[in-house]
Amino acid sequence: MADTATPQELPRSKGPRFFWPGGLSARLLTLTILFAVSAACFALPPTLASYEEKWLLDRVRAGELASLAPDVAPDRKVSQQIANQLLNGAGVARVAIQTDGMRRLVLGGPSLRRAPYVVDLRDQAPASWLAAPFQTLLGGEGRFVRVVAPPRFRRGDFVEIVAPDAELKRELIAYLWKLVLVAAFVTAGVGGVVYLSLNIFLVRPMQRITYAMERFRADPEDAEARVPLSGRRDEIGRAEAELDRMQADLRVALNARGRLAALGEAVAKINHDLKNMLTSAQIASERLAALKDPKVSQVLPRLERALDRAVKLASGVLAYGKTQEPAPEPRPLRLAAAVAAAAEEARLAEHGVTLDCAVGAAEQVSADPDQLHRMLANLLRNAREAIEHQEARRRPGRVVVSLTRAEDASLIRIADNGPGVPERVRERLFQPFAGSGRPDGAGLGLAIARELAQGHGGDLTLAVTSAKGAIFELRLPGAPPPASSRRRAPKSSRAPLGQ
């Protein structure tokens, strides 16, 4: 076969491929990394926000404890030197308390050169809570943060501290690197386990199935070109079992097809020789016709009819036995001329069958000339033979050919006034060697005509059948030009056939 894979195109090994660029393994590894990194990125903001909140709360509590020193001093005041020592020990610059709506600066340091940014730990919105660490990390140098929190060691509305954020920024950066290292380790570990697990349970079985399909495509007769059944009861196991059954069925079908092909080749050779013999017998019968022997004259017509039927059957078998019809080469053709040529080959006039071609001389269809001739000749010959073989022929034989438009297709209708198609053969009408309703018919004409029509992208169907006749409809792609631009077909005073 032309599309059969060569051995170089197949995988070199049946072993597992954990990483195959462009394959399922590579995509699985990429997705595993992306999912793990995404999970770490989603977990990073709340972790940093929680760490910053804890650090600020520690500074608030240290400042709150430092603010208790003036309360125990003799005159409830401390010197600036002691205040600075307390503030440095707590890591803050100022401490204030609000009680009963009155805010009081308990410990104060030097004045600030720029206003601090505020973090209120009493009622913080989720968005501002998550954004707080990044505000600290991305802020400039020398900034101060003002933190407001509920008191724990004193009575009051809230405790307020002002602290430099440089130390907080350094600790956030150090903590961030720890998080990145931990996340990388966890991501590598968990991602590796997930990747290997999915690779073992999904990717490797799919690789075995793909490898078996590739080998089977390259050589269907290879006994090793089958997937080993794992016995799993999930979708992978079902796919393995169905592939194994499909390969077995295809092997049986291919073997049967091979035997039929060999048999068909032998029949074609025998049929070819038989046709030559029958032709010789026809020549001999013509010579016998020249004799004046009464007995020969009495038997000769039956012999000639038998030889004609045998030659026609042999020719039909040879025509159908071709492996493949050539691809059609459609081009615009005048249908009336094609119908006339096909009617001449079908010998309608010689057998007293009238052809009524209700097609204008300028009507055109798009088709291959030779194949259109064969289709029309087969249909007209089929109509003539149907008319000839009706049991009680009381009316002259007549065949009507017409052309109509149907969207983007041309519909050629061939109607006869024969006995119609028997019901017993309608289902297999277009099957070779089975669709004939006559004892001496091979059933090849309609099968060949339909095959040629389908090769054009159209079809051949039985549109109407009754005791008054039959109408076959040949559909070809490419509609004829509109009626206004066509030459009008001659009107017929006779009623349509097959109705």
C-alpha cells in the first residue's frame, strides 16, 4: 500500500519513553510543572501576609509593654534617654494609646521626615491584607509604617506604634527565599511523584497501544503487532481489549479479502478466455446461418440469444472486475447529445422503444464524457430490457429523459413505461450480481452506473416505481444554468411516466 509506514517510521523500541518531545510525556511533564508552580504562586501571598501580620503584632506588643514604663515611674514620666532606650529595645519609633476617645503619645522619638503608611490590624480587608507584604517589598527606602491594633496589656481603644519598615523588608525577603526553596522542593517532589504515577498508569499504556497500532498499520500480518492485555478494568483496559478484537477482526477480513482478490483475478482470467471462446462461437453461428438446413434454422435463433447473453455477462463481469475506476475529469457537456449517443448504444430504436428527450439542445451538465456515456447507456439499456421483458406488453415502449435543477446539482431523470421494479429486488437493486429482476440479468448495469455517479460526488437512486413504470434519478454536482438563460426544452403532450 502507498500509505503503509516503513520500518524506519516506527518506534525503535517497545520500552517506556518517559520523555518524548512532542509526545504525551512531554506535555504531561509541562502541565505538572505549570500546575505545581501555579499552586505555589497561589499559596505565596497569604503566607507572606500572615508572616508580616505576625511581625507587626510582635512590634505592637513590644511597644505596648514599653509604654508601661512611665506608669510605674515616680512622677509618671521618664527621661528622653530612657524613652529612646525603650523604643530601641521594642524596635519602634513611637507609641501612642487611645483611651475613651483621647489619644495620648506615651513614648515619642525624633520627628519623622515623611508621613508613614498605615496598617490597621483591627479590621483589615482581605485584599489589603494580601497586598500589604508587596507594598512593603516594593516601597522605597527609609519609610515608616504606622500600625494600629487592639491593646492586650492595657486598657484602651487601641495601641498605635510607628516603626521603620527596613527590618521588616529584610525579614520578608529572607522569608520569601525560604518559601521559594521549600516550594521548589515540594513542587519537585510532589510533581515528580504525580508525573511518574500518571506516566506509569496512563502514558505508558497509551504508548503500548500506539506502538501496536503503528506496527499493525505497517504489517497487519505481523503476529507481534498486538497490544499486550493488562487485564485492567478501566478505560485503558477496555481500549486494549477493543484494539485486540479489532485487529483480530481486521486480520480475518484482510485474509478473506486476499482470498477473494485471488479468486477474482482467477475468475477475470477465466472470464477473458471464455469471452474469446464465445466470440468464436458467435462467428461459427453466423456461418451456420448461411446454411439452408431447416433444422439449423430452427435451432440457430436460440443459440444466438444464448451466446448474446453469455457475451454480455462476460463483458459486464470484466467491466465490474476492474480494481478501481479512473478518477472522473468533469467538464461541461451537452446532455442531449450524450443521451442520443447512449440511446444508440442501448439500441432503443432497434427494439421498438421510443426515446423522448425532454432536454434542450443547449442544456449542459458537468461530468466526465466517457463515464457519463456509460451511466446513461446502462440506464437506457436497463429501461429497454425492462420494457421488453414485461409479461403483457400492450403499449409501445417509451423512455423519457429530463433535466431539472436542485440547488447545486443537476438531476437527470430516466423514466420508462415498463412493469416497474419488483419489490423482491428493490433492497438489493444496486448490488452487483444480485440486483437484477430478470432471470438472464447479471445485475451489473445499475451497480456500475451508481459507482460512477458516486465517483463524481453524486448518486443514482430509484425515485419512483409502480406498475406503470420506473423513474431513476441521476444526481451530478453542478447545477445547470437558470431557465431564463437556457433554451426551452420541447413540450411533450404525453403524460409523465412512472406515476
